[in-house]
Amino acid sequence: MYKGKISETGKRFSVPGYDVIRTDRDSTKGGLLMLLKVGSKYMQLPSPQNTECRVVEVSTANGKLTISNVFVPPTSDIDVAIYQTKFTRPNTIIVGDLNAKNKLWNSATENARGRAVETLVTQNNFVVLNTGQPTFQNSRIQISHIDLTMVSSNLVSKCVWHTVNNTMGSDHMPVITEIGDQLYTEGETVLKWLLDKAGWKKYQGECRAHLEDHRVYDDDVDRYNHSIIEMINQAAQRSMPKKYCGRQGKRKPLPYWNEIIMLEIAPDTN
């Protein structure tokens, strides 16, 4: 994961062997970028509104791991109520430049953002992994500790944290967090939906039932997208078979949108 200047908005950024999850800023250069090894089993999760954050859930040998990459500008505040949702999922790692100063992680001074982070960490039983090493150095050779790594308390014993003493041209030191877990990756075979053997009538019924029992629509487009994907997967699981096949790409195929449209415009096919 990397936080900093990426490229001009719209420019293609790629690293061979990795999937890119990226958010550019509209008004200025920079943004957020996460790189995940191709074949990793993961899904993107919605982020709280009015925050600069990307969240993914990855599958490991020991279960699901939620990783949040966060940036808080030095001119912004950390609203504890808004950021609370980032700290509620189990097995969570939160990293990023929060511009938060607190003596808990060896800052010489404290600010409101640092006190807000302290509240979030204390209330949700998280631990700051920072060991006291500085993570930022300005042009006047002044150091500070504004890049944080926070984890659920159950993950502390599995993690090792350190900085790299080479800024590589940046004003931030690279921060390394090692986790004693094994990433789950797709093998040479994957499960594929057998669309030609699907029970579309049952699929339509499952989608209708989901719409009646759940609030799918949301003003937040990321949460809306997540709800739609959840509906597709649940309806598909209950109405169509799958088979193992050779790995064709990086993602498991889904019952696509044209099948959802059948809810309203297509006649029964079974």
C-alpha cells in the first residue's frame, strides 16, 4: 500500500503481477493506491462518506482480514463518529498518513487529530504498532510521527512493524508491517457459474425476495454497489450450479447485469 502522489488523474498506473486499487484527488495531485498480488482473493468494501480511504477484505489462511488505507489532510479534523465504522470490523489493519500527533506514539506534541485517534483506539480495543520511530522529515530536517499503523488487539502478536531508513526521494519514510499469516490465492482451477444450467425463475425470485427484505438502495454509491453485488451472489448461490475449470482470469465470473434486468423485462425461461 502506498499513499502519496501517484500521477495525473486518468493516467494509467500498473505494476506487473499486481491489481491496482486507486483513488485520485479531483482538485490536486495525489491520492490513495493499494496493490494486491494477482490471484489474491479479495473484495473492495465501502468507505465512510467524506473520508479519503480505500478498504479491502482479503482472504487468508486464518480467515478474513480487513485493510484500510487512510489519508487525513493536515487541514481536516478526524470526526470520531464518522471514523468509528473503520474500527468495528474484526481482524482489521488501518494504515496511513493521519497527520495525527500524540505522545502515545512518541510525538513531541499533541493535536486534535491525535486525541481523536487515541479515543478510537481505546474505545475499540485497537493497538498502535508504531514503535516510536519517526515517519516524516520536512525540508528543515524536523521529524514527526504522523504515519500510523493500527490493528485489532488479536492481531498484535502476529505483526512486526518498522520503518526503512531511506525516504527514496519522499518526505515520508517507508513503513513496513509484516503479518504472520498466509494470503489465500486462487489456484489453477476456479469455480465457474454454469449460466446455461441456471434456474432463472428461481434466480428472479431470490432477487425479488432480497429487494423486499433488504434496503439495497443507498445514496452512497459504494454501499449501493456492495448491496447489489451481495444480492447477485446470494441469488446465484441458490439458483445455479458451478464447476471447477481452468483459471482464465483473475476474477470469478458473476451472473451479469443483463440477467438482473430479467427481473422486470424477461419472460420466465423455466
